[in-house]
Amino acid sequence: MHEVNVAVHKLQLILQAWSELGRTNRNTPEYQTLMNKIRVLSVEYKALVDAARRPGGSNESLPGRNKGEPGLGKSSLDVES
């Protein structure tokens, strides 16, 4: 159930980033930063959704499940261009 909450939160962050992107000038570094953030969050969201679809719903192979691995931690929110 925790993974569902994480996936919902990722989706909310993606939607917020798209909304902010719509208000950002394309010719600014902030635009590229937002695009990168959307890409990273989308990959992480897809991994969560795909893991939930596996038989048994095992999430053991999700990135970020072990300390030190990127994925579900703060790193996805601090994307730089």
C-alpha cells in the first residue's frame, strides 16, 4: 500500500511540474530543469506502476528500495539541468 501512496505522490509532482512548465518561458534554464524533472519523475512513476503489475506485486527490484540507490528518495525532486 505504501508503494501506491508513493506512486500517487509522484504523479502529483509530475502534474505540478507540467503546470509550472506551462508558465515558464521556453528559452530559460528553468524550462530545461522542469523538463528534466518531469522525465525523471515519469521514469520513477512508471517503475512503480510496472512493479505493481508484476505477478505477486513484488516491489523488491524497485530503485531506491535499498539505501544508497537512487529512485524513490529526495534525488528525484532536486533535478538540475
